[in-house]
Amino acid sequence: MNTPTEKTLITEVTIIPIKPRNGLVALASCVIDNKFYICSIGVYTRLNGGYRLTYPNKKSKDSAINIFHPINKECGDCIEKAVIDEYEKLMVADM
């Protein structure tokens, strides 16, 4: 499939803060290009500061099967920036 690449657009982000547990501080969902809804994205604190995201997977007896995840750095960075920016806005508003 040879289609022109377009910048990924995150059109909506929802953050649900949770009681911190093992670094997990929130769950996030987002809409990509007004077309695709993804949810159950974990927002974790990093030991050296900042945040990282995890995407849902299903555990089988021998491994974990990814439900969904970005397949390139550009898309992953776009989702990460949108989710972390929204989380940080929410945390500032709660202060």
C-alpha cells in the first residue's frame, strides 16, 4: 500500500487519574483523526522524572499479545505528547 503519509492528529484526549500504584498514575483514552478510539493507555511516572505510556495487552500462558500500539515513532510520539500534555494540565488544575 503506497499512500502519502499524513501527520497523525489526536482529536480528543480523556484522562482518568487514579490512586498511584507501582508508578501508574492515570488511565487515558484518545481519538485519532476523528476516526479511531483507543483506550486503557497507562500513564506511568518515570524514576528519573517525566512519564511513559503503556498500551493494553492480553496475557497468554507464555507471552503477552498486544491489543494495539503505535507502529512508528511519529505516531507514538504524537500520542505520548497529547496524553502527557493533557495529564499535566489536569494536575495543574487540581492544585
